[in-house]
Amino acid sequence: MSGPEAHGWLDGQRWSPLVTVVPYALLGALTVVTVVLEHSAGYPLLVDLILCGLAAGWMLVLFTLNPAWRDRPAVMGVFLAGLLVVMFFLVTRDPWFGFFAPAGYFYAFRLLPWPLVLPGVAAVAVVAGTAQAYGVPKADVAGVLAYLAVLAVNVLPMCLFAWLSWRNETHNKQRDQALAEAREANRRLAATLAENAGLHEQLLTQAREAGVFDERQRMAREIHDTLAQGLTGIITQLQATEEVGADPEGWRQRVDLATRLARESLTEARRSVDALRPEPLDTGRLGEALAGVAERWSALYGVPVQVTTTGTTRPMPPEAEVALLRAAQEALANVAKHAHASRVGVTLSYLEHEIALDVRDDGQGFESVQLADGPEPAFAGPNGSNEMADNGFSGGADAGRRQSRAGGPPTDGGFGLIAMRQRIEGLSGTLSVESEPGVGTAVSARVPGGPEADA
């Protein structure tokens, strides 16, 4: 700060009447006392009046009429020093001017910064002590010692009081600063808590949305793997009844197959809603479940399927079994819809660090492209031209829409392959599709599953 620090018991009231009015009142009263006493005693008054006028003029010029100087420690130091010199001469002539010492204390405490306040207060105390020891003879050692004792009685307590006032003021400032910092910290904490509450609400909203999205994805995969494939098989069997004509046995066989598919699809749909494992996995291991799925598919579409298991059979995580089983079902469904194959091979391989499922057919195949985020594969049509295939191997829904506009029935628009890929990659596995026109197609799904992972 530019001005002197306030010290004392009236912090915040440095320019109170104690320093603006009281000194003049004390000086005026003591001047009247001087005139009365000196005149009655017949002493000359000129020197006393000159000193009183000098004190009043000094205070008026350097303090009262120039308020801007009050915050300049050097000027105020000169002001107080000059005033104390005049006071010293006054008390040496008339001891009752010691009652003017409180004005000196007021000025010292209000105008001088720490630690200059100590010598200022000490100087005022010397003036006050000189007035108190006015009648003490100072011609001998005893008198001088008595005089010094009176000075000490004035100087030491006042300096101690000044120090205590400064320390108290320092503690008050530290406390105020600590309270201000605490209020600022509380404000920042409140702002942080409000921000955290907003972030928490945002995270909850995102978590709910993610949960809803995941559940939708799960139900979409389950519906595709159960109802959609089952309905496709039912439609195939019902359409096949037209081919048997009036043959009651062939007609009954097709209807029985369609009825069985409807019941199985209904059962699988209920299990999907309850998030249960597929029924084939509840009755056996993955190899047995694949054999059962292949047997039913072969009976439905009349295409022979050979299921082979290699390696040492070992337990694997349930979610891995479900993913591989659904991959096999989707691959077989694609063979039935698009491949025109005469035979299919399904191989389950227990390798050292992973478990692989391969589904191969000898169908018409297609031009192989990248599986993820690439162009749609072009299948070889019956006339040798390339058609954008609307099937489980396509990369998006546009394929189904294109076939629909061309007059063919729309299919799943490639969601089967997407669902298959989501399941496999969700287990840190890989899915690949290899094909060539006229050679056939191979779908390979691999998931981690070494013996150490299963232990």
C-alpha cells in the first residue's frame, strides 16, 4: 500500500476526531490554562503563546489542510518529529502540557507504518515522561536515575502496546485473508460440484442411451438369428409345397417341416427375450450343437453338410459358444439364400490359442472384397454378369433396396454379416470371408480360447 499501515485499536477510523479534532481541543484548553496560571503568577506569556501557535500552525499546515500528505510516511514522519520538538519545549516550560501527549500518541499510531511506529511512540512517551518528571531534580545521579525510571515507565508499556496492536492487526489481516481464500475455495468447490453434477447427469444419460443401444443391437441380432431365419425357412417350405403338386405325402412333409421351424423359432425368440443361451447349447457342447443345426438345415434345404471337429475339445466361455453357433447359422442361411451349393462343410477347430469355425460351400461364389467398410461384393449371376448381391455378405442396406427396385424380394440388407461381425469382434475375435466366382465361399470366424484362458 502507498500510505502507512494502520496500527492500533481504531483500525478503519484513522481520520476520526481523535486525530482531526482532539489535538486542537487539547492544545486550546492547555493554552487557556497557561494564560490563566501564568498571568496570575505574573510570568511572561509570549514564549508560551508562540510555542502554542507554532504547534497549532504546524498541525494545520502539514496535516489538516493537506489530506493527501497523510498517506506519505516521509512527510508524516517530519510532521510528527516537528510537533514533538515543540511539545518538548512546552513541557519543559509548563509541565501541564504533558496532557497534550495523547495527541502525539494518536498521530503516531495513525500516521506511522510498522516498525516506524515504535520510535514515534517512544518519542511521545519521552515527552510525556519529561512532563511527569518535571519536579525531579536532575543535578545528581539519583535524580537522573529517577528521571530515566519515569521515562522507562512511559516508554516500555507504550512500545509494548504498539507491538501488541501491530501483532493483533497482522493476525486480523491474516484471518481476513484466510476467510477470503476459504470463501473463494468454497465458491470454486460449489462451481466444481455443480459441474460434476452436470457431468454425472450427462454420464447417466449416455449410459442409459448406451444400454438402450446395446439392448437394441442384441435384440436385432437375436431376431435376425431366430425369427428372420426361421421365417425364411418356413417361406421356403411353403413355396416348396407348390412343387409337389397333388402328392399328399410330399405336401405333408413340407408342412411338417414348416410347423417344426415355426415352433423352434418361437422357442428361440422366447429365449432371446429372456437373454438365455440358444437351445442347442443347453443340450450339448458346441460341436454337438453345430451337428444338430447342420442336420436340421440339411433336412430343410436338401443340401448335405459335413460337420468336422478337430483338436482337443475343451470348455469355452458361453458367449464364445453363442457367437460361433450364430455365425454358423448365419453362414448356412446365406448358403441357402445365395450360394446354390451342392455340399457344405462345417469345421470346428480347437487350436492352441483360439477356436476357429469355418463354413465352406461349393456354390457360385462372388468377387471377394474387404469385409469391413468396403464396397459391396459383386456376386456372379446365372448369366455370368456381376450382380450387387443382397445377402449376408454385403456391406450395407443399399443392396437390399437395389434388388427390390430390380423386382426381386428385399432381404436383410447385409445385417446378418454385420451381426456376425459384431458378435465375433466383441470377443476380440476376427471374421473373414473369402470367395471367387464359380469356386464357392468360405466364412472363417476365430475367437480367443487357449487352455490358459479357459482355466
